[in-house]
Amino acid sequence: MIIRVKVQAHSTQEKIEEMGQDEYKVWVTAAPADGEANKALIEVLAEHFNIAPSLIRIISGNKSSRKLVELDIDAPIQMDDNDDDTAE
């Protein structure tokens, strides 16, 4: 899935708002220097979509506030050992 994202860096809080179909505005506390805001963006998106950060890739706009981002939401979900619902 590919989404459009408008990033607001240096915010007082991290949050995400859906602006339209496949279009989001994301606020991150990180500064837009040395890729810190991009890393924070990936973390916020990963939490929002409940996927691993490694499944998110910025396609275009690495040095812009407007980005195209690819989310590999069809990847198989990895369950860790702590998610086992069986009683011991």
C-alpha cells in the first residue's frame, strides 16, 4: 500500500491524522536533520498500522515534508513467543 504523508517535524507531540483516502498528516517531535524526522515518521506509522518498521519505506520525499511511503501490510505477521495463548 502506498500512502501520501505530510510530516510536521519539531512538534510537541507525536500523532497521526487521516486527511483522506491514503493521505495522512503526521506530527513528530524529532528535528528534520540527519534523517531523524524520517526515522520518527517510520516509528509512528509502524505503531499506527501495527506493522514492523522494517516493512515501511519512504519512496520519495526524503528531504521534503511531503512524502510517498510504501507500507508492506501484506507481509506475514511474526508472532513472538510471548503471544502464545496456550495455558501452561
